[in-house]
Amino acid sequence: MLPRLIRHHAAPGYLGVDRNRFDAEVRPSLTEVPIGSRGIAFDRIETRRLGRRVYCRPRAPESQSDERSKSMRTRTPGILC
């Protein structure tokens, strides 16, 4: 069973992005949970939901004959896609 909270140092790796991108693009949209006097954590489920919405692109429609559409069907690589 996975823990409900993800510490700040582990959250970028959970989404497959670097820490600077996480802090600039993802962190402002997440609810921060204070841990002690200096620690910060984020809800794992909320983090995953936001990551899927921001970083995973939907697939293009299936087409057997078109090679170009096959390359367009691939999603952005990462843990969430």
C-alpha cells in the first residue's frame, strides 16, 4: 500500500519531472501539507491527478494505413502516461 502523502523531495520523481519544473508548474496547483516545522508534503492522489491532466496527451484516432498517425498516437513518456 502506498502512503497518502509524498514529501516535497520525492514529488518531482513521482511525476517524472525535475524539481525546478515541479516547483514552477505543478506545486502552485497543489495543496501543501505541513509536516513538523519545516517539512512539506503533497497528497499523492491529487498530485497524480494533476500530473495526468498536465503531462499526458490524449492519443490520436487509430489508423492502420497512415504511418504518421502511428507516431502521433504515442503519449508523452513518463510514469503517468
